[in-house]
Amino acid sequence: CFRWILMQFKRELRYEETLLLWEVLWTHHLTEHLHLYICVAVLKKYRNKIMGVQMDFDTLLKFINELTGHIDIEATLLDAEALCMYLGENGAACIPPGTPPSLPLTNARVSSQLGDEIL
């Protein structure tokens, strides 16, 4: 999921889908960590295939990379929203303190979250 988070799903989706996803992420409507719930929603959709085959690391990485162009963003967003609402505070408690929110961030917000650290 590292590439998903780092690139904010830019490589996994068509241009229009990427814009839709970014708009949803950047509103921080449900949570500023919606990108994590989206990753979970994608993995949840394919969990039987991933767990059933008991993929090793290389096979799993190849499988995840091959999802490019095959992620139904609307269904994934609905599932991520449902996960976020279902898990509520319990889900938020699983996110380590200091985990960066979905971008974009204002400079003031970054400074207040990171203290004196420099990005």
C-alpha cells in the first residue's frame, strides 16, 4: 500500500477517477485519514484471493501492482466510508499519533502538527 499512499492512488486510477478521489480525500469530511480506510477497503475486496493463495511478498506485490486500472473507485469509496463510520473512534485509535493526513495541507497546519520538525 506504500505506493497507494505515497502517490494518493494516482497510478492506480484513470485521471477522472483520481480527481474524484483527491476531491473526496482533501475535504477531510469523515476523517483526515480516509486514505488509510481506502487502502483497507481495496485489500478487503481482494482478501480472499490474497489470503486463500497465501501469497509470498513478491507475489503479493505483483498482485497489488496489477490492480492498476481495476479498482472500482466508487464502490471503494462507499466501502471506505462504511468502514470509517463503523469503526468510529475505535478505528481512529488504531492510527498512530503523528500519522500525516491526506494531502493537501496548509503550512500552518503542517507546522502545528509537526512542531519544530522540517518536512
